[in-house]
Amino acid sequence: MLHLPLMVTAQVDLVLVLVTVLSLWTRLCHLSYPNAVVFDEVYYGQFVSLYMKRVFFIDDSGPPLGHMILALGAYLGGFDGNFAWNRIGAEYPCSVSVWTLRFLPALCGALCVPLVYLLTLELKFSHLSALGAALLLLLENSLIVQSRFMLLESVLIFFVLLAFFSYLCFYNAPSSSWFRYGWLLLCGASCGAAIGVKYMGLFSYLLLLGVASLHTWNLIGDRTVSHLSVCVQCVCRFFCLLVLPVLLYVFWFYVHLSILSHSGPHDQLMSSAFQASLRGGLSRITQGQPLEVAYGSQVTLKSSASQPIPCWLHSHKANYPIRYENGRGSSHQQQVTCYPFKDVNNWWIVKDPDRQEMMVSSPPRPVRHGDVIQLVHGMTSRFLNSHDVAAPMSPHAQEVSGYINFNVSMAAQNLWRVDISNREVESDVWKTILSEVRLIHVNTSAVLKLSGVSLPDWGFRQLEIVAEKLFKANTGNLGWTVEEHRYGTSQEQKEREVELHSPSHIDVDRKISFWAKFLELQWKMLTVKQEDSEHKYSSSPLEWITMETNIAYWLHSSSNAQIHLIGNPVSWGVANFSLLAYQVLAVFYLLRRRRGFKDLPHGVWCKFVCLGCVCVGGWLVNFVPFLLMEKTLFLYHYLPALCYLYLLSPALLEHMHTHLLSSVTYQRALCVWASAVLLSVFLSYRTFCPLTYGNPELSANELRGLKWRDSWDILYRRR
Amino acid sequence: MEDYKKQWNTPGDTSTLRKRKNLSENTPLSKDPGRWTQDDPGSSNGTLAECHGSDSNNPPATLLLLLVVASLSFSTRFHRLSEPSHVCWDETHFGKMGSYYINRSFFFDVHPPLGKMLIGLAGYLTGYDGTFPFVKPGDKYEDHNYVGMRGFCAVLGSFLPIFAYLIVLELSQSSTAALITAAVLIFDTGCITISQYILLDPILMFFILAAVLCMVKFNHLTQRSFSASWWFWLVMTGASLTGALGVKFVGLFVILLVGLNTISDLWRLLGDLSLSMVDIAKHLVARVVGLIILPLFLYVTIFAIHFVVLNKSGPGDGFFSSAFQSRLIGNNLHNASMPEYLAYGSTITVKNLRIAGGYLHSHWHLYPEGVGAKQQQVTAYLHKDYNNVWRVHKQDHNESQSGPPDLVRHGDIIRLEHKETTRNLHSHLHEAPLTKKHFQVTGYGMNGTGDLNDLWQLEVCGGKKGDLVKVLRSKVRFLHRATGCVLYSSGKTLPKWGWEQVEVTCSPYLKETPSSQWNIEDHINPKLPNISLSLLKPHFLEILLESHIVMIRGNSGLKPKDNEMNSKPWHWPINYQGLRFSGVNETEYRVYLLGNPVLWWMNLASLGLYLIMSAVASVALQRGFSLEPKRKEHAHVLLRGGGLLLLGWLLHYAPFYTMGRVLYYHHYFPAMLFSSMLTGITLDVLFRSADLLLRPPYSDWLQRAGLMGLLFTVLYSFYLFHPLSYGMTGPLAHEPGSSMAGLKWMDSWEF
């Protein structure tokens, strides 16, 4: 039975719609101008290209989700990855769809504005405050600039705001509804996404966890709720806020590694096993090698230390100088070095000390953990040797040489014990690529090691190899992996040389698990250090608060049109002011409450505290850690913290209006003042628009007029 | 339901197995709450339930225990104190600095002076004459009297277990907990070793624990505010804080601990509505005086004594400004004289005005490839050096050869020629090596012939055109003519190619800061009369500030070297690797600083246990389970006392993760003290909760058995590892004949 009439009632918050439209307009219009590489696009762009070509890379600056989002935009626009991102300001060819490259970050940046509006409402402040916050964000030049290019901050801010918004929705929803767990799931997912975009998302995530655990703690203290219900709720929160983000984080890597299946420029940083799992590159060489190293095997040994550079154990027909420059003596035996390029001199033969032959017997006798071997250099037939002579560059360690008998009562000490450090995971047998082996000198129990220092000219600037007592050596970088491997078949030196020069063949296939790859990649990302030097536009965190600094993003190749990351100075001032005001107010209230004066009713006080936790807390966690960092920092690192302050300002104003000012006159004055401030925010937004959109071009005098601070670098073209 | 609730009430109850037992056995327990208090006096450890709140329970027994602790502590520290009779490890630094005090020659160290002053004093009093050179570890003392200094450190080191005992007793009101702590510290080989040598650490730790002890005593006197003993402990806290900070900057962490404690105390007082605002103000003022003003005064006094005592020129002169050096007898600046106004043709040195800024310096080395133009380096250098000398020229080359030289005036355009290499001070539009916003400064030209980029306009700060430039007193700036930038010292240290000297740039930002201001220091011009300048003697506070900046820079300059194995903070709690104090080879007398691994791992385990127990306890409290008074007491001890100690541990450990300087194993020892105290409290509460598992008579047995087992473990492990502290000779541990054979449980241990 149908009840007529059939009615649909829809409520639309027109203000919200209006704000959204305005925000989309400010962020999205003329997105493909300038049609040139802008600032860090040059950095992210190369990764986008590599995604398009499915070539493996490591970026230590952050997890892969952010790059993948950018790559998604490029993929949708049909970008084929064929563009050399070599300098800022290079023109894009017409084959590159600039609009789609920049669309996703711009969209995220635009959606931040309505999100802030909704977030203010969820913090239980009025629509007017919400509008204020949205306008501050809408008219912030630095956020607009940062959104309009292929950069990640806007995406990060979007996910962080979404996480807080959905958490507050969850928290404010009546506890009876199961629907609210949908919000919690969304919260967990956006936390995972935020961390996946940039590690900086971790700061906000930790804050959110703090707030959530505080709420949970109150829940535990609530004796009206049954034990069972408390347990269930705790478990739900634990799953959504802790397990889900971690799973998602791993998932991003899963997608990342599945996409990037080809070898590329960063292969060298990874272990041989990892490299072999990539198509092309090492796997092409190692395909078809015998798996187990046997007596008589011909191998190249790669150091597992990736610092300073990946290299192979190497020797050549040159001896250590009798005396070094500083007067110390050497053994004058053949040099053993580490060489970062493929070379025929990298081949070594594994020999059984008890037998003469250097071919693999049939069946091959594999080398196991604990076996004692000799290593013979393929081209010169010298034995790998070490003795109690100080190494050339690291005198605290032993020299390693290819043994030459000079009849000076210096006996050969060329026995090495094979110590497979990952034998629990792999096996007792020495395997190509998979096994990580430490070579321990039998006579002195020192371990073969890359010292990381380059030799001077007499050593052809190759890297020094030493043997160091095990307990002295840094345990991290002692391993060696067999990379190229074949079973030697010739006993005669001449034949062997020919054999060594010939390429290897035969087929085997190797795989390592996703977890091993994930852990290795994660570890490398956290430990690979780039040389951090100061950048022309880098700045220190304390300069951000007062915006002493700016970043020139782009300058037109012939005119004065330029784009700068400069914030809206008026909004910036408002933000700082409200930060200060909140702290003063909070101290004032706290002291008064402690003395028993309840200035605010309970509900209002809770609201005030919640505001502080989210906004001031958010500012703190996104700002203070930078003070301790030794990285190169830029103004855009401050933007997430700034967004929290914009959230704070109107809410604080509303609080003052309703609870602090008693007389109507003051309240009116405050309103007038607020609208005046808003007007000046708009005006200063208009003033800086040319530097935000790079359009229209300004004359040098106008530019000079925009240089509100002496420390800003604004570029003038000399005519 | 009642039973169900009961088994939730158990702080420290972690395994489900135990819970199951509880259900069956625990029921009779709750019927007789009086039993424990009855049993307690019988068992040697229990004093808790009735006695909390009273200062001392059963004084003779406590005193006896204290005496036992003290005698054990002193005897373990003084055993074989004079062995080995050669310089061990950092004795080479601190012993040497003690000697400097005795000889009154000025030196520089990255730590504040109190520790070394005390060592010097101890040496002086025990008849050491300051003549031993302390050149390198391993040097034989022969007939020099070094035992006094070692003895002094050992005495302070011996107080550590005693203080820890008292602190734990105060926090937990349980002598068992206190005894566990004391036993751990007395028999820890690491604590013994580090107390036996001429080092700053025993002194530092003495003051740290003294401060904590005084603070805890003070906390306990809340009922008797403003009484004599209240004031006494307050003042003693402040004094100990000074001591800690005066020895090493690590003392800041204990200051932070006391500060946080004081803030929470004040917060509590503020919430006490029975106190008037006047009372609260009094409390506040008392703490400001006792914990801020007094320590500050004492700290400044220490430095005053330091500067008064060290009045002769010594190895530390070069780190300080010339004005400072002029104070030191024997320094070449002592009572110096020079021409008063800067003139053309003079040779000068130019010093940057930022605090502890260097001299403008250049040398034959060029900037390396890729760093701006490949011209000669110009840096700022902190030491006196002939390469700091520059010659002032007019912009054109014709200088009047005869007659009195022209004086340099404000606004003049000059050229600075480096005397040694005859290159001109030069700048151009290349990025500076480190501060990329600035321009590079180089040495350019030959024999004073360069180009237009060598011209600098000299300005006296606050001067007007025509003003003369006073040597030493005028602040001057050098403006580069061609680019309009100003000569600037960024304070950043150049990498190896720049010999780790300080970067000099030309800054386009013209704001006046000390970094861009310079003064003329040495001034030699034979054509002008020398005037004896009673140099502006620096104000004491300036010296204080300067020495602090120099110390901080020295500290952050201790970067790990490439080849050196450096210790990471995560190594420390797991006792990953120790420090070799003395001896390497089989024939030598070897001492190895390594904590007793059994005890250290026990500390680590207790830390985890503490977290679990306190989590259970606080959830139980928050959830409002009805707990027996005894359990409430336990929870209270865990959360309050344990919380304080945990905070102490965190404050003394976590900051090392953010430090860029080189770290050593012994940095963990202050944190280890807190960790040991926490162990005492945790294990004590754990043993006392034995009755959750068994019924009363058996639970007491279990408790006692646990304690005996613990004591046995401590003693046996000490027996095993005591050669680490008291010295080993003979073969190394990996060989079968060694006294430590089979005890090398971790590959990373080097004995």
C-alpha cells in the first residue's frame, strides 16, 4: 500500500555549498598555468615518470601513497612518463596534460575548505565561526599556491582534517548507534592515508590517538557502562585506530611494490635478493645461475654495506706502496679493494684448502656454514690474505692483500671461515644472492669488511677493504653476498681467464616474499641519508611563525610574472594572535578553576578544552618536532600547523563573544572588529594574488611594494 | 560476581594461569583482611600497611640496615682502589684538569668546572702536587699520589647505594624495596667501576641522587610547611641541583625532574582551598628562592671561584676573547699596548662580535670544486694564528711612504690584504658554501692587486662620516661595494675541506647583528705611538656567558668520527657494549666498564613489568573496583613513587636519542640509577602480591623464597663478573684459560 504523496525533503546548507564552489574556483581555475615545471614538481615529477614506466625507486622523503596519488592523476591524463624533469621552469611539451597532473592535489586542497567548515561545526561552534574558519582557509595565499601544483601538502592536510572530522563525528554521535563506527573506520583509514602521504602525518595521528585514548580513559572510568560494553568499545577503537592504519600503511607499500616491478636507477641501494626480484637489471644477469656455491665456484662478492656506495670485492695487478705518505710501512703485497663497477677483476674462485683443483667436481660439493675456504682472485690467482699489518687508511684494522711470497718470513694466512649470518632464515648452505656471508679470518678471527674510506691515487681511488676484529667492527655492514656465480670448469689459468670474460648463462628463478621486501625497503628509506645542505630558500622553524621567509616557486622565462609561496600576512597575524590568546585564556581559566571559581558552565568548558586539544595541540605537534630536526626545512612544512590555527581563530572569537564579553556594546564592537579583520584578510589576499597565481605580471616597482618584509626574496628581472 | 570482581583487583596479576588459580584459592583470603598486618612484623620486610606516613619505622632496625648497606657499599668501592696504578681512560682528562687547578693555569673543558675543582681540591688535600702530566691512558703514576683523588670519587660513588636506599624507603615505606635497590647498586660491576676512577660521573651521580633524595624528603613534609626541616630539605635540594649542573650539563635533566615535581606540588597547593592566596604566594616565593635563585647564585659562585683560581695563562686561552685573555698572567695580551686609532698600512686582526666569534682568517687552501668559485678560503678561526693577520690599504695603491699614516674614517673605502698570502678580501655573486642565501667570501688577487670586488666600505656602528675607528672599542661593519652585502660570520662549521673552521659569508640582509659586526683587535703600526690600553676588562657576566657559549659549541662539536664505533642509546639498557678502561692485551691489567648483565637485564625486565602492573592498577582504580586497603596502598606506591622514578629514568635517557654529539656507554648510568630504584619498588610490590597466588602461609613462603632467590642471583652474578671491575689479567675471555671464560655472553663485549 503506497502512501501518497511521496515526499523528499532535502536540506542544503547553502553557505557550505557556496564556500565549496568558491574554494574549487580559487584552486582549480587556470590550473595549467604556468605551463612549466614549478619548484618541487621537478622532484615529484621524476617519481611520477618512474611509476608510469613501472621502474623501481626509493624515495627517503616519504611513504609511497603520496607519489601514487600524483601518479594516478598522471595516469588518468594519459601521461606516458616521457618527460625529463631536469630543471625548474622547463616548459611542458603539449603531450603532457598539465591539468590532470595538478588536478588531484588541487581538488584535495579545495576540499579542505568545506572540511574545515564541518569540523568547526563538529567542535560544536556556530555556523558563523565555521564560515570564518572556511574563509580564512579559502583566502590563504600559501595554501592556494601549495594546492595548485603537483605537491603533497594539500593532500596531507586534507587527510588529516578528514581524520579529525570523522573522529569527532564518531565521538559526538549517540553511543547507541552502530553507524558511528563507520565514522571511526573512516577516521582510521584517513589516518593511514595521512601517514602514507608524508611521515609528517604521523604527528597529527599521534595527537588523534592521544585525544582518543583520553576519551577512552574517561569511558573506562564511566561506571554506568557495563564491563562488557567497555571491553567491546575499547577493542573497536583499538582495531580502527591502531590496526587499520598500520594495515593500510603496509598496503600502500604492497601496491607500490606491485606497480614497480622493473629495475631502475636505485637498484644498487638494495640487497642482491631484492634486485633479483626486479625485472631487468640484476635478474637478467643472475638468471640461470647455480644456486648453491660449491668448491670451485667462480663468484663476485658484493658488500652488503650500501655506504658509501655499493661495491664488489676486487683486486688488481698493483701492490700496496712500500711506505705510505705518513711513513707507515705496508706488506707491499697485492691490493685488495672494493670497486663499485662490474669488472672482470671482481671474480673470485672458492677453493678447498685441502685440494689443488679449482673446478667444480661432479656432483658439486656445496660450501656450508662454518667451512674453511680460500678465495683465489680469478685474473691474478693471488689468494685473499690478511695479516697483522695495519691497513692503509684505517690503521686500527688489519690489511687485506692478495698474497705474494717475498720470502720475508711472512707466511700466508689465507684461510677464511664462512659464517652465514642469515642461516636461520635461509639454510646452512651458501646460496647465491640469498645468503649473507661473513668471511672470518681463521688465524686472527678478524672479519672482512668494507671500511668506507677511499684509497688515494695509488689505489685508483677505490674503496679500502680491511679485516677487523669481530667485536670491534660495527656489526651492521660485514656481510657479503654472492651476486654473479657459475661453476668453474677449467683448471688452467689461461682457460679460466677466457671463461671469466665470457658471460654466464643457465636458468633459475628466485622470489623473495613481500614482507622481506617491505621490511628492507622501509629500513632503507629510514636509514638512507642524503647529504642535507642548506637550500637557497630553506628556513628555520622560528622564521615560520612570523613568516620571515618565502619561497620563489617559479619565474616566467622572460617577464616579471612569478609565483611565490607567501602566506596572507593578515591571516597569519590573526592566527598567531589567537594562538597567544587561547593560551592566556586557558591559563587564566585553569588557575581560576583550581581555586574553585567556575567561570564557565561544564559543557562550555569541555568545548573549550576540546578546541584547545585539537587546535593548539595540532599546532604544537606539527611545529615543535621541527625545532629538533636537523633536516633542510621549508616554509611549506608549517602549513599543516597553520591550518589548525585557522580552525582555532573564529572559534575562539565566538567563545570570547558569548562568554567573555558581558555588555552588548563590547559584543558589537567585537563583531565590527571581526568584520574589519575579515575585510583586511580579503584585501591582502587580493594584494598578493599576482604572486599566488603568477598572473598578471607586475612591474618592478609594484613588486617592490609587495616586499613587506626585508627578508623576503622577490625576484626582479633586470631589463 | 563478588569473586569475579576480586580477581580483577589484582595489580601485578598478569597471567591467565594465575587468575584461574585465584578463582579456586583466593576466596578465603578476602575474609580475613587483618592477617597480613599480623604477619608483617614477623617477616623481615613488611612495614607497609600500618606504618605509612610515619617517618621511620622501628629506627634501630632501619639504622642497622643502613649501616650494612653503607659498609658493603664502601667496601666494594674501596676494594683494590689503587689498582691499576696507571692512568685509566678519561682520567687522562680529568686528572689533568685537577692538576691545572693546583697549578692555577687556565684551561678549557666542555663541562662546567665544579667536578674538576673538587677533584683538584681532593688531590691538593691529599698531598698531590699537580706535577703528573696525565699524558695518555696507560702512563704509570709511579710515586705520584693519585689515590686521594680516586678515593674522593669512590667516597661519592659509595653514597649512591645509600641515597638510593633512602629514596626508595621514602617512596615506598618498605625496607625490602629499599634493600633490593641497594643490593642491585652495590653489586653492579658498572657502578663499582665507574666510581673507582678519577671521573666526573660519580660526582655527577652523587649530586643527582642527593637532589632526588632531598626532593623526596621535602615532598614528605607537606604537613609541616615552613618548619626548619622543610627549609633544610628545600635548600639542600637547590644546592644539590647546583652541584649536578656544576659538574656536567646532564644535571639539567634532574633540574627538569625537580621542576616538574615542584610544579605539580604547587598545582596541588593551588587546589587546596583551605590555603589563602597569601599562603600560596609564600609557597611560590619559597620555591623560587630555594630552587631558582639560590642554585643560580651558587652556580655563578662556582664560576667565580673558577676564574679567580685559574689566573695564569694555560692551554685554554685560545678559546676565549682577547679581552678575557688579557686577564691571564703570562698571556701576551696581559698589559699590552697598541696605537689607538686604526690607520692605513697597519696590520690588524679582526674579530667577530658574536659571542665566541672567531678571527677573520684565510689560508693557502682553496674552496673545493663545486663550492662557489675555486678561490682561496676565508673563514673565521677561534684560535690565535699568524693567518689571522690582515693589512689595511686604501682603495688605490699609492700610500704615502713618509710622514704619519692617514687614519681610517667612517665611510672610507678600503682593501684588506691577507698578510701571509697577499690576497685581498673579496666577494662576488656566488652562493656561500653553507648559508646559501649569502654570497661567498674569498681571497683573491696577487700581491694586493685584485679587482673592484675587493673594495669594502668601512662603517662604524652608530658613527657618522669622518669618525675615527677606535681599536678594540668601535664596532665596525664591512660593506661590500659591488654587491652591497655585509661581511658576516654565520657561526656554522665548515666541513673537512674548510678545516672545521667557521664559515664567513657576505650577507645581503643588512640588519645590524653581532654576526655582521667586527672589531679591530691587534693593531700594529710602527709609525704610530703605542698607547697602553688598559683593555676594557670584561664584565664577569660577559665572561660567564662567553664561557657557556664556548662550552655549548664544544659539546655540539663532539661529532662522532667516521671510523669510530659509536654507541647508540638503544645499546645501553641491554648492556650491549661496555667501555675499555684499561688494557687490551693478554699481559695487561684489564678493566672493562660493563654493568652486571644479570642485574641490568633484570632492570629491563622490571621496567616492562612495572608498565604492566601500573597499567592494571590504574585501570582498576579508574574503573572503581573496590580494592582492599593493602592493594590500594600498593597501587599508590606503584603510581606515585614508581611514576616519579620512571619519569626520572625517561628524563635521563630519552633526550640522548635527539643528541647529535658523540655518545658513550657511561652516559646511561644516571638513568640506570633510576631504573634500579624502580626495580626495587616493582619487585617488592610483586612479591607482596604473592598472596594473590597462594594462601597466606604459603604466600609468605613464596615471598621469602623469591627474595632469597633474588639475593642469591645478585650475589652469584657479582661473583661471576667481579673481575670486570677489579681487574683481569691473563688470556682474553674467548680463550678457555681465562677467568672470564664462558662469560662472554654477547659477542659485542670486549673482554
